Amino acid sequence: MPLRARPHAGPATLPALATIVALAAALILVAGSGPAFASPISCGDTITTDTTLEADLIDCPSNGVVIGADDITLDLNGHVIDGDGTEFADCGKREFCDVGILDIDHDGVTLRDGSTRGFSYGVFVGSAHGSRLLSISAKRNIFFGVVIGRSSRALVRNCSLSNNVPPEGDGLGLFAADHVRVRRNSIRRNAGPGIHVSDSNDNVVKGNVFSQDGPAIAVEGRIDRAHRTCRVTVEDNVFIGHGVVFTNDKYPRATNPDGSLQSEVDWEVVPTLVKRGASIGSNVTIIAGVTIGENALVGAGAVVTRDVADGATVAGVPAKPVPAK
């Protein structure tokens, strides 16, 4: 299946990626060409045992390496899996193509210590549990450095997800991904969002460095246990402390006047914007629809009910400006 979804381009593209990920769980994988290898390997090979890359894979026309078994490790050993920088044109209808490392429906897989570049997707993990990406560099890919879709309990740590190319390139995509830990990564200079989150729950994003992404973090879709839609944009160089809550509805109700349960058609999505350089202290609650200005500071425990001006410091319940001393 060709991976052509561009989720941050607009709302209409989100179902396309969701369809890709859902089908991944149902299809028999038709991604590699040829048998599984331990080492050495070539572009497009499928591995089913622990594998250490012995040399760079250069100018792969479609996929780089395909994961074919649970509980294995692909150690890139400092090497590069390199695509040809263009979308693969001859992808079959039920194939996954132009992915640096592809893992569909295999649990407990570890990918470590190397680079993917020049593909549509540097790394694509779909319908998997317990995947680990450790010290992976995913750069100069067309749509995403890394996508984790319809998966749970993944770890992305000490990776560089940067310089994914205009006009589409995102650093990391989390789509229907739950309990993912994103820690101590460098996410810089991506044409799209550094991290793009949709339809995902209970993920931890901590200790990462963002710079010159567009924006640093974009959140949309159903992201909490109530399956409410939220849309939060976080620009570069923003600090968000522990336990910060972004609400998504100014007038929340569980039911309609007739007693029927509300659905997404019964309420309005209200976007929130956190501008470049802002700092938000721990346990702050931000009511839907506000804008936190550039270099603004929100004190710990505040409840922000209205816009915060550029450079302002606010604190309290509700949050009010703190006079400069």
C-alpha cells in the first residue's frame, strides 16, 4: 500500500492515514522482496532474527529493511539506510512502499543506533506493542521521520528527528498510539510539526529539544479517554511543566436537553495556541480558545481563562497579570 497520507496538511487527510494504519493490522504483509536474512542484508529484505547492519544501504528504490518477526533487534551499528529521495511510483495496491524501516504487526521490536533518510517515511511502526527506537536518526524524509500508528507502549528515546523536508516533513507522528514515551530526543528544523499527535491517549513527551519546527507540537483528533476532539498548537522553544491540562470545550455537557448522549456533532472544537518561547508551570489548566503569547510565563497552578499577552507573567485562579518589580 503506498503511504501517501499527509496528516498535517488538513483535516481531510487524517482519515487517509487512519485507514492505512487500520489496514496494516488486517493485511498479510507484502512489503519485502525476497526471503528473510540475518546478515548481510540488501534493500527491501525482511529480517526475522536479531540483525546487525554491516554496511550502509544506499539508494534504496523502495523499502529499506522490513521487520518480519516479534522480539528481534535491528542494530544499525552506526550505519545509514538511505532512500533515493523520491516517492516510489510502482507500489502495488496492497503494499507498503518507500519506508526506511517498516514494522507492521510485530511486537517487542528494538531499532537502534543508526540513520534512515531519503524515504517517504523514515520509520513506520503499525499495529505493534512494545516497540523501542533508541538513538535512531530519521532525517530528510518526505512526509515523516517516524510514524507510530495504532500501537501501544512504544519508546522513542535519544533519537534525532530533524530536517524532514518541505513542504510536508514532520518529525514524529503519533496516530491512534497509546502509552508512548517520547524522551530526550532532538526534534529540529522540520517543515511540519516536530510532533504530530492525533487520536492518541496517555503519552509522555518529556525532556525533548525542539527548534525551528512548524510548530513544535500539533495536537488534534481524539486524544483523551472521553474521545473528545482537541486542537492545540505549540510553537518552538516552549516549556510545558508537569500535569498541564488543555481543555477542549468551553461549555462541556454529557447529554443533550433531550437526555441523549452528546457526540462530536453536538459541540464545537475550540483551538488553543501557545506561542514561541512561552513557559507554562506545573499543574496549570488552560481553558479552550486562549492564546498564550510569545515569551509569556504562566505560574504553577494557574487557571488561564483569557489570552495572555506577549511577554506577560500571569498567576492565580483565574490567572491575572503579575506586576513587574
